[in-house]
Amino acid sequence: MTTVSGTGTPAVHAARPKRKLPRAMILVGLGVILLSIVRVVADADDLTSAGSFSAAIRLGVPILLAGLGGLFAERCGVVNIGLEGMLILGTWFGAWGAVEFGAWEGVLLGIFGGALGGLIHAVATVTFGVDHIVSGVAINILGAGMARYLSVVSWVGKGTGGGATQSPKVTVDIAKVDVPFLAGGSIFGWDTPDVLGRIASWRWVVISDVAGLLRGLTGNLSLLSFVALLLVPASVLFLWHTPLGLRLRSAGENPYAAESLGVNVYRMKYLGVITSGALAGLGGAFLVLEGAGIYREGQTGGRGFIGLAALIFGNWRPTGVAMGAGLFGFADALRLRNESAVHALLLFVAVAAALAALWLLFDRRYRYGAVIGAIAVGFGIWYVTSDTVPRQFLSFTPHITTLLVLAFATQRLRPPAADGLPYRKGGGT
Amino acid sequence: MNRDRLRRLGFALLAPVSAFAFAVLISSLALWASGNDPFTAWREMLAYANDTRRMISIVNRAIPLYISALAVGFAFKMNLFNIGVEGQYQLAALMAAAVGASVDLPGPIHVLLILVVAMGVGAGWAGIAGVLKAYRGVHEVIATIMLNAIVTTGLLAYLLGNYLRDRSETQILKTHDLPASGRMPSLNRPLAAIGIDVPQGANLQGFLVIAILLGVAFYVVVSRTRFGYDLRASGVNPWAALASGVHPKGMIVKTMLISGALAGLVGMSQLLGFFGRYHQDFPTGLGFAGIAVALLGRNHPAGMAVSALLFGFLSTSAQILDLRDIPKEIIDILQATVLLSVVVSYELVRRLVAASEVKAAAAATAGAATQPAAAALSEEGDR
């Protein structure tokens, strides 16, 4: 069974979860400390304010959901380029459901819309053996076309404010909560003190920044964000700690070995790809209900592809996807909120790259050390010689990051072994 | 022999035709479900196209689709999937428009310069993906997706807004207009010469000539030259190609460069023959549509020409649907369904052909061969 799980020898398999989680935490911790120092040096308070983190969550969740969607598809061996189309279907169905029935019904219909896209992808790639990329491209075209067609059919000339490119305004919303004591929520009408908000306002190095991060996580939190964030540990549990999850991953690592052990690979792939679409659909519904409050054409803005970027950045693991989505969402939040904070981000990148370069040189990996060191110097010069960063640069930060990660860290990436390969039952050699 | 060839042609046509029929069926169902009469819609569309002005429009719309399909198809010949045509042509169109508007040269040289810039930019942008694939092992699909996103989410707006913008125009974001020497003449006069009456306001774009030449060149290079042979060999089996002296890394980079150069020309028919400038509403989506056209036309220059014309017809005739209160977005659904079903039907037809060949071989050798051998063969064919 160990070969099927694809994590090597049993010893490694047992040791892995223990080592992984702290490392992610160490990275996040280091990042926050670095951010707080940069915040002080560059005098950009918004860099670590609760508002920024709160916005980062709001902007990061759709990316996270798209990334998790990509994760479920690729873990069962199907490449999903169609995430963008499924996200679009999620926005349309989410808005339609919210307008016709109510907020949570909108969420469910958004999930349904995305899952529908996933089903089409599964039928094409799994049953008919269509190239995964071709099918994904078709679903992106189909998603956009269907959303437009359905908008025309349902909203044009109905006098509700909707039309061919947008829905009527969504007036319902998902309940938001402030966690009592931590973020000043109320219990039975009694307003508890806003402890984290207080600490964050003191602007102490590191402590206030951590408080800001936690305040962003606990304050004005929509229940839908809460559900989305819960999906990260849920995915870890499901994929790595249940028999069904193991079978699903085995279809993506070595389907013929899985087949020989009695796993119904087709069924696993259907499950993975439809779940993938459902997650993307939830992301779409989130965009409508928590973001714009309306369906608008082009609203997804390529977030499906950023989700794909987060998936690669996160090395095909839920915690990695979450970190990637958090990072990209944070960059997006700063872009929208505060341009001087974006400029401070240059310093952050420069210092982070310099530290990484030092570590690499210490580790005697001179070539990469030199490359990363050059990047550090470049960003340092950019920071010193400029006052602002063009807004547009941040919108493609995730994509450039992904290309760099792919170009320089390929050895450390490990996609599922049979990712994207065609599979036909009984076709093994 | 002749009958055999005819049969093979029949099989080759079976897949795209049945795929298209299936797509029409699905779209008809969608129309019917939303309370429209599909028969009326298709009849109106056919009737609408039967007019010189609209025929010209069909060809004009087919030109960029065809070139986009050539770009995608060229990479396909080597098993590379360039889904970055979308970003390559948009960036190329912007840069070519900006460079073209900033110089003043005699007619043909001016146009040539613009085309060279467009091809260079397209090739350069695609070349990044080629180099990443050849030397860093980055899958070209992921690389081109990211490169597409960089162009469409920020780079175009950044370059146009900060450096290439026509500042005399405050209302819209556009480049300076191309001077007359940088425009391409229409083919109306040759049309008139062969006795076709061109209605007022219609222009058959001169870029058609270049598109046809590119199609011919595509055929010659891929099917009739050493390079084309190496290209196809590398696509089928890179190890065998390496053994025969083809450097696989160089081949990847070259293929992506050529594919990107073709992609750079996608926007040129509209830039040189219609808009005369790059602006915010420059057509998008041609790169993705080109994938559908290439697959439907099976990467063959003639097949792609037919499918480009078919897509041109669809987008031209869709205009009548709006006038009849039928949502013209049904065409997007039709095109996406074509894209999916054409690949499915190629696969099904391939299995059908394999099965019929096995049967024919079994029948031919029935006397000599033993039963188990035929059974093993038929099992092989099922895969």
C-alpha cells in the first residue's frame, strides 16, 4: 500500500505529517515577524492592520477554493484547466440562487453550478479520454458562454436591474460574526471587549502585528469564510487520513496499481473532478455573496488560474495551497487598500530573498544562492529608488511567482505521478 | 486502392461532421429549453449568410481564426500545446501598433516592419515558455497559462496606460493611429475585377493573401521539408528523433518560437485592415477559439481553413439571432460543444477504424492464421 500512497517508505510516511505542519507554521511566523519589522522601517501601518488581513481573507478565499478544487482534480490524476469556467458557473448560479431564493440557497446552487462543470470535465476526460487541457479550455469557453446565455434568458427585459452582463443586485447576505472577547463580539447583547483590536492599536513590534493578523481572522468573519477555511483541514483529513481519500490519491499516483487492488478508478476520478468543480463553484458563490453583491461578467478575473498557481506554489498540498492563496490574497488586498503599503512590500521581498540567499549560501548551494541574492539586491534597489509600485504589477505577481517557483524549485515540487495521463481500465502493462 | 483511399477520407470526415452535428443538437436543445424554436434559428442564420456583404464578413472573421489555428496546430505537430496564443497575439498587437504609429516609412516597408515587430514579440513571449520547457522542465501549458494571465491581467494595461498611450485622446485608452502607409489595402478591386459586385462599406481584408500564403507555407514546411519531418518525428517519439540526430531541446524552443511568431500575426488583419490602432476593445478570445479551429480541422491547413470559415459563419450569422430575440450567445455554447465533441468523436472513430482494420486483417488471414492470434490482435485493437 505504501507505493500506492506515493510517499515512499513507511518510515517516511509516518514521519511526514509530524514534520510538515510545524514547517508551515515556522514559515508563516517568520513572514509575520519580517512583515512587522518592515512595517516599522517603512512606516506603513496598513501592512499589518486587521483591515488588511481581513481583506486578504475575503480576497484569498476564492483563490483558496479554486486551488483546493484544482487539488482534488489533480490528486485523482485529472488536470483541471477549466477551474475558471467552473468558477464562472459558480458565480452565475450563486447569484441566480441568491436572487431567487436566498443567501444559503445561492451558495448551494453555486456549488451545483461548479459541480456541473466538473461533471462535464469528468465525462469528457474520464469516460471519453479527451485530452485534459482541451477539455479544460472548452469548459472555460462553455462556462463564459453559458453564463451569458443564461443571463440573457433569465434577466434581460425583466425590469429587475439585471441584464446580459449582470444580475439584479443581491440583497441577501451571509451572517457575519465577531468572535466574543477576541474581536469584540457580543454575547446575549453584552458587547465583550475587543482585546485583539486593542493590542493591534498599540503598534508594538511583532505583538501588535500578530494581534492584527488574528483580529483579521476573528473579526467581521463571514460564516462562509469560516466554512471555506475549515475546508483546508477537512481536505487534509479526507485525502490523507481516510480510506476513500487514499483510494482517490492512488488514482492519481498509479491508477493501474490501484485498479489491481480493486479500486474503481473511474469512480474515484469522477468523485475527485466533481468535487473539484463543486469547490470552484463555492468560490464563485463566495465572490458574488461576499465580494461584489452582484453577478457581473468577467467578475472572476482569472482567479481560477491564480488558484492553479496557488496549487503549484503549494506543491499539491492543502496547507501549501492555503499559504499560496493567503499570500496572493494579501498582495491583492494591499493593491486595493493602500499603495504605500505595496511599496513597503518591495522591502519585504528584498529582505526575505536576502535571508533565503544567505541560507542557501550557508547550505553551499551557491548557484541558487547567487540567483536569489541578485533578486534581493534588485528588489532592494527598486525599493530605494522608487516611491510607488504600478498597480498592475500586483495583479500578475502570483503568475510570475509561479513561473519562478517552477523554474527554480522544480526538484522540490512533487505533483501526483499520473497527473494528466490518460487512463483506460485494463490498459496497464 | 482507390476505394481504400475513399474509405479513409470517409472516416476522416466522419469525426468532424458527427461532432458538429452533435454540437448543433446540444445547442438546439438549449434553445428549445429556453423557449426558442431551434429550426427557425438555424434557418435564419443560413438565410442571413446568403449575401455578398456577409460572405465578406465571414471571410474577414475567419482570417484571424485561421492564423490562430495555424499557430496552435504548428505546436501540436510536435505535441506541444501552445495555449498561450491568446496572450501572445494581444501583446504583439499592442507593440506592433505602437511601433507602427511611431515611424513613417514607404507603404510596403512600413507594413512589413509592423508584421516583423508583431512576429518578434509573439515569438519572444512564446519563447519564454519554450526555454522554460526545454531547460527547466516546466510544462508548456502551465507556463503559457501564466504568461497569458500576465499579459491580460496587467501588462497590457500597464504598457498602454503608461508608455504607449495616445495622450491627445483623453476619453479612451488607445495607441496613436497608424499612418496611411501602415495600413493594408482591401481586396475590393481584385474582387470587382473578377466580376463580384462589392457592396458599399464592405471590405475584403488584404490580409487574406498573407493568411493563404501562411497556410501553404505551413503545409510545405511541415510535410515537405527536413525540418517538418524532424518536427513530426520529435512529436511522435522524441527518443527516436534524438537517435536520428535531432536535438530535442532546440526543437522545443524553435517550435515555440515559430508558433509564437504565427500567433503574433493573429491580430494583424484587424489592426492593419480595420482598426488601425490598438485600443481597449481590441478583440479577445481569438487564441482560445484558434484551439477549437485547429482541433476541428485536425491540424491540416485545408481542414483548418474549412473550420475557420465555419466559425466565421457562426459569428457573422449570430447577429441575426439578436434581431429575432434569440440570444446569440448560443454560438459560444455551440463552439465549446464542438471543441469537446470533436475530440471525443476522433477517439471513437479511431477505435472504430482500428476495429474494422482488425476485422479486415482477421478476414484476410482467416485461412492461414490460428484463432488465438486473431483474438490477441483484436484485443490489441480495443485499446
